[in-house]
Amino acid sequence: MQGVRVHVTGSAALDCEGDLLRSAHKFVRSFVQEAIARGAGLVLGAGSEPYGDSGEPCIFDWTALEEIAAASDPAPGWPALRPERFVVAASQRALTQVPQRRTDIWAKCCKRTDFDLSVSPAGWRMGGIIRERQVLRGDVLLVVGGGAGAEHLAELYRDEAKPVIPIHVDLGAIGHDGSGGSRYLHDQALASPGTFFRLREGSGSAAARLSALRLTPGTEGEALAKEVANLLANLLPSRAFYVRLLATEHAEFPAVERFFRAVVDDVVKGRGFAPYEMGRGSPEAAFMNVEVFKGLHRAALVVVDLTGVRPNCTVELGYALGRRRRVVISARAGTELPFDYDKLPIYIWDDNGSPNEQISAYRNWLDRNIDLPPLVE
């Protein structure tokens, strides 16, 4: 889970049974503690905190933010050069609705060195816009209750090929909408788990693991939190799609191949991604161009090396930037790029230094640049 941001979302109906809602809050609190201890980040919302008939809050954001505020700053286990471990996306209006009893918690979060607040433009309050911003920053979605908003988030995450983990619990929804929130999504996922998440080989049955994620008034929150965290740790790594020189007859090919095998692979795997490169592994489409753009469309990270300045590579770079993927760009020293170096962050590499020095330098650069905002929002 290290380096992975988990987006926790959901809500409960105002008339939700008190013992069940208390169990849900205990689970969320325990999960946030577990996630932080394992080096994960979080994506949340912020704003008002409506209370139900039982006297318990009907949303979980402040339960999670309370644990973030209590964590050491910076919290351990996150890449040191990569900021923004804890991300809140909210509208400007929502920020005016922070409850008085939560102002100290909010102030502590905002002062953290590993915290980022993403605020929509003035006057924008549409939930769909906020959700799209959250999906850009999250890596995995964890759904607890909720209604139409949670179901929409699950749809957005699945469209991005990002895992969705729904908890089977009948909390209802604060807006009394949707088809059942996480309970509905859990039923869907049990029937077709591969469309919600995929596990590493040797991690057991996805359906069997998912079936254990059930929350009732008697559920032990810490045990369920560990169960969910263990499942997240067993998820198949997100794909890093390589865009690079592949023509073996090109004079630069040997150097590019050494750079990727000795440096890029090591760093990308170490940051929790699974490298994917055309020509290595079984093809997934009949035509290479289709496979390339399918891969770019849903890649969690696009690694672009412009050494050799192949036209196809620049086209694929443009697609990835327009698709608002995480993109990191590199080129061998001496490459004449088709744009100025200062227009986009570019890692310039050469063959000098030991393998460990080259790996360390590239890792540090990637950590600083992997979360840059898209060109246009």
C-alpha cells in the first residue's frame, strides 16, 4: 500500500440505526490508522457534518481527517520527495460549512507538510466536478454506504481502470438516492470481481476475499480494517505504460534499452507500478496502434523517453497529456527535443555514475514530478 492514495467515500441515511453507524465509524477510523501505518495516502472531501437521528455523523470524512490530524508530520512511509500524501477536494462553499467543533482538526490538517487542498473555482458546487478532481488524485476507491454520488465515483474509477472496493453494509445514503451504494456495488462486484479489481497471483479468489468484507453492528472494526488493508496490499499493481524507442536498428537503441532495464524498471516497480512495454508480453489487441492507445488511455503512469525523437513517441506523449495521465518524460543527454526543455519537466540522463547512483537520481526526480497537475483542468 506504500505510495497509494485510497479514496474513502460514503455516507449514511439520517435514520440509520445507531449501532450500525457507530460500527461504520469505528471501521473507517481503524482503516485510516492502518493505511497510514502501511505508508498509504488518502483522498477525502470536507464540508459540513450532518448528524443522524442516532446522534452519529452521517458522513465519514471528519472521522478520517481526525486521524490525519493526529498523525506525525510528515507521516512515515511515504516517498520523502513526493508531497501531497493526504488530499482533500472540495468546493469553496463546502469550506465555509466546516463545523465549529472541527475547526481545530481542520487547522491541523491544513498546516501539515504532507497535505493538499484542491478547491474548485468560485461558484462551482456540482458534485460531479468535485468527484472528477478526486478521481485524478486517488488510486483506489473504498466505498462505505452512500448513494448516487458513491455509485458515480465507482463508475469513474472503473472507467479509469482503478480498483473499487465496496463494503457490504446497508447504511442508506445521506441524500436518500442511488441504488444501494456500497451494498449494491458489493453485489455487482461479487458477480464479476474482475471488473472491480484484480489480485496478484497467489492471493486467492477475488470473490472469496470480497465476500468477507461485510459490516454489521457487531463487526470488529479493527479486524475488518486489516482485512481490507490486506486486500489492497494484494491488488495487482497499476500499469506503467512505456513510450520509448523500440527500433532495434537505431543507433540509440542500446543506450535506451540499458536505461530502461537498469534504471526505469527498478524505480517504477519500487513505486508500486507494473511496467508495460509494447513487444514484451502477449499482445492484447489485433492491431498495435489499438493496443498502444488502449494502454495509454487507462495507464496509471505513462513513462515517456524521447531519445531518438520518434514521431510515434511524440504523438503518444500528446495523447497521454490530453488524457490527463500521470506523465514523466526523459531523454538522453544531447537529444534535440521538438520543444524547449523548460516547457515540460524532463529528466536528462546519461551513462555516467554507478547503477545505484543512476537509480537514486531517477527515483528522486520521479518522486518530485509524478503528481504534477494536468496541463488543462
